[in-house]
Amino acid sequence: MILDLAELHASLSDPLLDAMTFLNEVTTRYPDAVSFAPGRPYEGFFEPEDVPRYLDAYLAHLAERGLDRDAVRTTLFQYGPTKGIIADLVARTLANDEGLTAAPEALVLTVGAQEGMLLTLRALCAGPEDVLLVSSPCYVGVTGAARLLGIATRPVPEGPDGGPDPEAVRAAARAVRAEGGRPRALYVVPDFANPSGTSMPLRARTRLLETAGAEGLLVIEDNPYGFFARTPGERPTLKALDREQQVVYLGSFAKTCFPGARLGYVLADQEVSAPCGRTSLLADELAKLKSMTTVNTPALSQAVIGGMLLTHDCRLRAANARATAHYAAGMDTLLRELERHFPASGQRSLGVSWNRPEGGFFAVLTVPFVADEEAMERCAREYGVLWTPMAPFYPAGGGERRLRLSVSSVTQDQIIDGVAKLAAFITARA
């Protein structure tokens, strides 16, 4: 049987999905190229023997809680609670690292943060009139999830200081209403955003929450990179500033622990009232949806990550101190090498510029040509360096002459070599 693509879901014909598939494929086609493309963590800090060590730590924790061998067997080998088995440890970690007071029952452990996005969007956006506001440029995972679910999105441009401009949020919400829609939520990555690398100042965070409250918007805060700030606590999360339970917080252990566990979580402490008078937490409602998708998050993944949290006294900032220093040094090297290859006079003559993130994984480079897939592949083939086109990160178009550089999975020497090759490509192309 031959299926007609036009008769399958419209998201399968979306260029966004094709762009991400192409990026994954081109990376494998040029394994010897210096790759500034992926945002995955540096592998030099991973040791295979840590996995059984962390698992043993969690098993010891279960024994200390009084579980006998049969109960431990059931916990590890059977289907478990839909909301997860390590919510108490995650809550302790959020308190230690983020100053967040989170009740374990308000947490749902998910198969990566991506599942958390899908569950949250499905729960919040009930009908075709509901619209998700997203910062632009925006992480493609959330716009892709919205398209899979048939949810309309409205881009909100980043302000000059980073993050969605509060006035632009207000204007976007009112424009949606004027068109007959209902602005439901705003998705934002306040710290070292993917792809732009920008962070929101404290005042912008408080203004954003005030604006969202005035417009009746929930805020979906995604925080995969905030742990890698050079000065912890300098910028509290939106959830830490939340006094009205208007922020749904998405977390992930992919960067702070390791991606192979595929473990994330949603902190959804909003109260939900039913027509019959029953009340619940939004987390409980998300669990209903999860029971019809992944059923429950793998207990083995939770056990290993739980053991890692216990090993480090539920303090991931301290556990990631070495990784934070590595990423900060990588970003410093990237910015220094760009400055060396493109001094002020060269930047003006070539039309090259870049932002200067204070941390995180990503920086964005503006170039004097269209930085599309063809240019990326030619750069990999002829110059031995890979990067990520920015255009797919702009929901309403834009970013054609911008590219993203990631320092997360490369060494200092690779950064130096890669920037030299990239500079040669840009100069030749210009």
C-alpha cells in the first residue's frame, strides 16, 4: 500500500520537521568536521561505571525507607505511579538549587522535557481558538509540539535585553483576541535560551510576570540551561518569582545529569476546579494525559537519576561545577577567537557580528549571506566545520542570515580550530 502524504497529518509536511531531520543527518555524514551544531552536553564527564553506582545508591535509599526485597522488586520492574517515583528527591533538589518550594504531588516525572511540553500544551489548549505565544527566535521543540497537536502559535520578538519583550507580549495577546482567538500561554526560556543564548534581566522577569498576569496568560518556563550560570542565584527563575501560581515549570535532567536517562519533569501546582466542585492540581490532570501516552516514566531511569541526586545531596549546581566551568571556558574561547578572526574593521567590512552570552551553550553569528542548509553542508564538506541555521527557529520567518554556534560538546582546541575554519568559509563566501 502506498500512502499519500497529503492524507497524513499536516505536520509531516512541515519544513520545520524536515530541517531538524536534515541537521541530524548532515552531522553524521561529516563525522570528522568540528561540530558547533548539537546542543548536547560534553561527554568527557560521563563514566559508564557511574550508572550502576547511582542505581545502587537509590536501592540503598529504598532500603533505608524500609522497603523489603519484594517491594524494591516491584518498584524497579513493574509499571509504576504515573507521576513518578522520585518526586520527593526532585522537590528537594529544586529547593536546594533554585529556592523553589515544590510539593512532590505537584510534580510529574516525564520522558524528557519534550513529553512535558506535549502534556502541558494538550492540557492547556482546549480548542482551535487557543493560541500559544512563543518567544522568537524559539526552541523548535515547542513549536514542533504545537504543530503536532494542531495548536496555533504567535511569535513574540525578543527585546533588546533578551527574552520576549513584555510590551510585545501584551500587543500579541491583544492581537490574538482581536482576531477572535484566546491567548492561552506564553512559552519562554529565560536563561541562556536555545537558540539565541540570551538571558532575561531580573527587572524584565518581574515585568513579564506582571504583563502575563494582566493578560490572563500562563507562563510555561523551560529551564534546561539555567544551572550553568557563572553566578548562581543572580537571576531567579520565573517560577521562583511566581506568587500567583501562573508559571508552569519544565525541567530536564539531560544537561545536569545525562541525556540517556530521558528524564524530565513538570512542576504544575495550579489548582483546577471541576464543575462538580472537585479540585485537583494541574499535575494530576497532566498525569491523566500521560497515562494515555507513555503510561509511566521508566522506573530504571528514575532510579539512576534518583541515585545521582542522592549521591550529590540533591544539589545539582555543586555537582555540575566542573561542567559549568567547562562551558564557560568554551564560550570565552569562542568569543575570543571570533574577535581575533574578525576584528572591528573586519566586522564592518564583511558585515559580521555576534552576540556575547554570559554563559550557557549557544551564541548567534550574523553573516553577509543566507546561512541555509546548502551553506551549512558546503561549509562542512569544504571547510570541515558544522553549525546550525537559525531560520527554522523563527516561527514567522526571519533569521536567514544568522547561524547558531554551540560550544557544549567540543573541546578548547576544537573551538580554536573550528572558528578558524569558519572564518575562512565566511570570508570566502562574503
